[in-house]
Amino acid sequence: MGADRDAASLAESARAGTSLLIAGPRGSGRSYLLRAVTAELQRAGTRTAVVRPCAALSRVPYGALDAAGDPCLDDVRELTGAAPVDGVIVVDDVDALDTASVHALERAVATRRTTVIFGMRTARPRAVDLGDDADEVRRTVLGLWMDGILRRVDLRELSDDDARGMIDLFPDAPLLDSATRAAIEWRADGSRALLRHLVLEATGAARAGRDPLSPFRAIARDSRLAVALERHVAEIARPDLECLSGVLRLPHLELAAATRLFNAESVHALLASGLLHADSSRERRLTANDLVAQEARRQLGAAHVDDLVRAAGSRMLAEDDEWWSHPIAVAVSERWHRLGADSDENDYPPSTRVRVALAGARAANDRGDTAHAAAHALRGLRAKDDPALRLEAELAAHGSPEIDEDIDPGARRRIARAAAERRGAPSAASSTTEADARVEKLLADALRAGAQLDWARAAEAAARAAAETAASPAARLRATVAAGTAETYHGRWKLAQHHYREVQRTLDARRRADGIGPRERLAAVMSMLAGHQIAGADGAGVRERLNAEVATTAREGESAELTLA
């Protein structure tokens, strides 16, 4: 799969007497292409001798040629007389060749006595093991290319389009939905070998009725996927491994915080390579390719990664008057919870301990883990009484019963938190809080009206919610989507289109507003697509937008967002 790997054309060149150098990084499909070219040669009746060097014979003179056991290779070794050596020799790959074998092949190619197809592994950018080009074997083969004797073919890494095409080639590919495919494409990191193993694992899980992404969360050691992943990650430099494993432990870490804690060059290089992804928020929150990051953590060791996270927390707390990171604060709160009296919590002032505990409690409440939310809140309250912590403890114990139960639980938490904070807040913040509360109540009214098929009342309530200009961007997005959907059901498509254009403008903003994450964006686009289908309108553009959002969610989202996708 890919325009740079036409096996039939390469075989034709070899039959015409052109020696080739097939070069590509690990996982680029180099060995697969060599096998395909060999098959084409054999199909055409061309004699082929395949040499597969191995490390055990790399110091044995002529070890690779002798191990192949083909009589034509004896002629290459001796190279007496002027007669050409019959057939084409295929070498996969040159790195493990012994020096005697490579010099014999060099003489045969240079004198045009035979045709050889060499396979050579190249390094990826920033690889720690660059495959020293000064090594005698590699220098010999590269010298033939630089002298114009070999034609070099460089295999590029897997593109997204090629990845999608490769997935379609698997017999069980229909079992994988678009979100799963997008997740696999990102985790493959441009490697055809990784993609193949990921698809096989995912389809196997899907056939068994399990989540197709579940095999990637706990990879069996020594499995085919584990071995391919270990080799893929082995070339990544240690600073890059530390950055990947650190971001995995601190999901959605802010870019500015990451460059404080990790090698800045590594952070930017990983962003450029795609192993790190930064969302479009003001803070540029980071997520790591979790498959590669898990292997990075394994190779570094869990203790080393724990030390990295602990050092990140210590530095943030020491500089808390200058900068603060919510993901790091959550990690510190979890560590204090785990270590209890053995932690260094008591070394910090009560105000800092409350701030850390509040981060942990809010994060736990937001993911529905009320037990840990209560534990974090109570630990912070032991340090100092704080209204926000009392609220988190109340939310963990009872939720927010005073707020309309038809309102989304996440919205109820936001309203309760904002209401608790607005007593000493500036008027602008207070007006936003009140507007958000009105929006959520109106949306609950619209939902009830829609359930009764009273779309006129639903559209009126949603339109009033969308008109709340003082509300937060996230609340306005939900209101505008609801207004468009209600107007669609009410049969007023032009008004629905007006609301949907507002939604698109919000989604297309250069910087993502607070509170509008992958889940909110996906829900908005899916609602618009449903509206187009109900109205019988052309939704091709919305469908393309949905595909883009699914691909983004595969990088930014967690399990809940991927389930929605």
C-alpha cells in the first residue's frame, strides 16, 4: 500500500540488470516489499537467491552467503572468470551482513557480474540508534549507491490515507468503526508493522464481543504486538521517552508546563512527529500516543517515571505563585492520598494543601468517582475549612439536588460550583454564572417539550437559551445546537440553518473556548448531521467535519469520548 512500492516495476528493473537499494525505517514495509519483488521475479521465471543475514553470523566470514545455500552464491564468493552470475540476489537486510559477504557482493555488482537488491534500515528523525553510516558494511552499500551503481528507493512512512487503505484490506475490517480506525491510525505512528498487529488485535477483540481498543491497554509481554512495539520504541531518544511517559501520567498537561518540566526540544519534536498532540485551547493541552508512551514507561521503568511526576509536583508547588497546572495538582493530590502520613503534604501551607485537594476532588467528581472525590475533599478540609471543598464533598455525597434534575449532571456541577464562587466574584463572572444557569434551565424545558413532541415550545425555549449572550461559550454552544435541532423538528429549516451556522463559527474558532472539549464538539456535529438528515438536506460537509472530529477525538479524548465517537 503506497505509491512508492510498485513490486512489479521494481522486479522489471532488476530483470533488466539494475541493482537496487530499498531503504526505509523500521516498520516501513521494507521486508514485505522485498518478498513481493522476489515473488514477482520468481513468477517471471527469474532465478532468485535470497540472503537473510543474522546477528549470529555477522562476524563469520561469508557466513551470510554460505547460510543461504544457493550455488550461485558460490560463484559470487569466488568471482572467477568473466561469465555473469545467473539470477538476482536479494539481501534483507544489510546491517547483519559480515564484511566478507558484503565485499563479495560489492565486487559482483560493481563489475556488473550480477544484480543485487539490497534492503537497508534507515533511522527515523531523532533516533538514538542512527545505524552508524561509518560502519564498514553500510558504508560499502551506500558507496555503491553514491557511485551511481545502485538505484535507491526510499520508502516513506505510512500516511493517514495509506493507513485507512491498509485497514480496509483486512478481512474483518468491517468490524471496526470509524473511531476505532482513527485510534489505530494514530497509534501506528507511521509504521506498517505496528498497524498490522494493531488491526489483528482489534479485530480479534471485536469478534469476541469486546471493545476493539481494549487489547491496547494491557499488552501481553512477548506477544507479536509487544515485540513490534518494543523494536519501534527502542530507537527513540531517552529525553523523548521521558516526555512521552510524563504526559501519559499527566494527561492534558499544558504546553507551557511541559516545556518547564521536560526537554523543550523533545516536546516540540514530538509535537511535529505526531507522538504528542496539542489541542486548540489557549493552554495547548497535550495528549500522548498512549501505545508508544506505555512502552516508553516500561523501558524507562515505573520508578523513574514516578520520580519524574514527583519532581514535577515539587517544582510546581515551589513556584505556585508563578504558575500552576491542574493535571500536576491532581497527580500531587493522588500521591498524597496514596501515601497518607508518609507524604510531604504537611510541609506545605494550608492554602496550598486546599488548592491541591480541590483539584483532586473536582477531577474525581467530574469522572464520576465520588469515593475519591470525597476522600480528596475531606483531606483538604483537615488542613483548612474551604467553601469550594465543602461543595465538592457535598457533590460527592448527594450531588446537587437543589438544581433541576433534568439538567445534565456535568452542567449541574458547573452551576453549583459557579454559584458557590460568585459571592466574592466580579460582576462579570456573576452575570455569566447566572446566564449559564438560565441556559441550562431553558434547555431542560426544551428537552421536556421535545419529549412531548411539542416542538414549537421546544424551539422557543432553545431560542431563548441561545439568546443569552452573557452565557459562557460552552453553554451558548449547547443552546445553539438545541435551537437548531428543535427548529429542524418544527419544520423551520431556514431558522435551523441559521443556528447551525453559529455552531460552525464556534467550532471553527482559532482558539477553543474553555469548556468545549472533544465530547462537546462531537455532540454538536452529530446533532447537526442528524438535523440535515431529518430535513433531507445535503450533509456531506457536516459528515466530513464529523470525520475530522472523530480523528481529533482519537488523539485528545479518553474512554468516554471514544465511546461517543
